[in-house]
Amino acid sequence: VVIGGGYIGLEMGSVWGRLGAKVTVVEFLDRITPGMDGELSRHLQRALTAQGMEFRLGTKVTGVKKAKSGVELTVEPAKGGDAETLKANVVLVSIGRKPYTDGLGLAEVGVTMDDRGFIPVDEDYQTNVAGIFAIGDILPDRPMLAHKAEEEGVVVAEKIAGHVGTVNYDAIPGVCYTWPEVATVGQSEDDLKAAGTPYNKGRFAFAANSRARASGDTEGGFVKLLADKETDRLLGAHIIGPDAGTMIAELVLALEMGASSEDIALTCHAHPTLNEAVKEAALAVTGKTLNS
């Protein structure tokens, strides 16, 4: 049983599932991968369900205890209802992370931390103590990602050396290493709808991509691009399918450089490659796909 339907819980659960274990995911919310584009989240759930993973959404865990053989969990509907017992050999608790700042002597040197253990910094990543900088997972209200921390580290080194540098947090990719793989960058369709931002959408399925068909990786995957309705500037990119984590880099660059969907559509992509799906999705933004 995996408690928590976020990225890490699903990644570990999908590994166990492929190794032959029966995996049940218990999630308090009514969907998995909160914060991910809703369409991708639904497709990922369908794909994992087809692989044998079971989902108990809108469900909270009220108790866990060791049994003679394994573990027993008491669960009930998040909105209230009758409790029931789930039995498992192993339980993975995957409901969030906390910063590793305990025992580092930060208080002794005067570094300020908030009540959760995160370290506030200024625009140069400097703490309240001159000469002490902080990056990575110990910063509040930022994604806990290794590649994001690396970018912050480079910026700090540049600033210490007297140069300039910045991290564009709107262009930090996120990848869920399940199978199928999921990768996203920028705003989701849900974000744009909530903000009332007019947008155009281009979607292209891997089922129509030559490389994916040749390798048999066509089931349910697609590339989705979201562009501003007035300017055509790329606002978000979302991929579910083979090698999505590698494919997203092109779209991170496009987002960083302020590219339009037309810029991507007019860029020659080698054939046969998975990345052709990116070009086709860009063409689809204005209804001009070649191979859909």
C-alpha cells in the first residue's frame, strides 16, 4: 500500500507493480498527482490502472498497525463514511517532505528558519547572515527538484564571483518517472482556466508518431502545448509517453526564450524521432497537423 498519490509514491509503486507486487494507492484528494495538468493526471491513472495498480481516491488513512503478517491500515472516505481495513506486506508513506536542516548548527550562527525548518533568503539566495547562502530543498515555496537546486547553485556561485544570474522558476521542468513517463513545464490547462487566460491548445498522440509506432510505445501517450491566444507565445507544455523527461527539454528552452508555437512548428525535426510529436503538437495549436 502506498499512502499518497504524488510523484514519488507513484514512481515507487509502479516499480513494485512491474516487479509483480499488487499495489494499492491511497490518496486523500479525488485525483492523483496534485498540481499536474488534469488531462495528464487522468491518462496516467488509466495507464497505471491497466498495469494492475489500484487507486483509492478521496480516502484518508486513520490508523496503521503492525499485524502478525504485515501491516493493517484503517481507511475511510475523506468526506466521512464507514471505515474499512486494508492489509499489506509493506506500506510506503509518501505524503510530503521536509527540509533537512535539523542538527546543522544553523541556530548557533544565527541563521533564521521558519517554523517548518525552511530557510528564507533574499534575491541573491543569501540568508539573514551575511556570507551564508542557501539553495535547494531547504528554500520555502519552491519545487523540491535536484535540477532546480543545481541552477540555484550556479547562480549563487556567479553572484559570489561578482557576476549576475537568475533562475526562472516558470521554466523548471517536472518529471514523473513512472511508465508511461510524464513531463511538464509552465502552466497547466487548469491554471489557465482558473486565471481566465485565453489560450489555444495543440495535442498530438504518439499513436501517429512513426518512432513510437516502431517501438510499440503508442498506448495513450500524447504531447500537449498551450499557447497564448493573442500572441501565440508558449505558456505550458505537457507530455505523457516514452522518454517524456528527455523530450521536455526542447520545450523548456522554448518557454525560456519566449518562443511561439509557430516557432516550434517551423523548426525542422529529424525523422523518425519521438520529438516529431512536439512539432506536430505545435502545428495542432493552429489546426495544421501533418500526420494526425
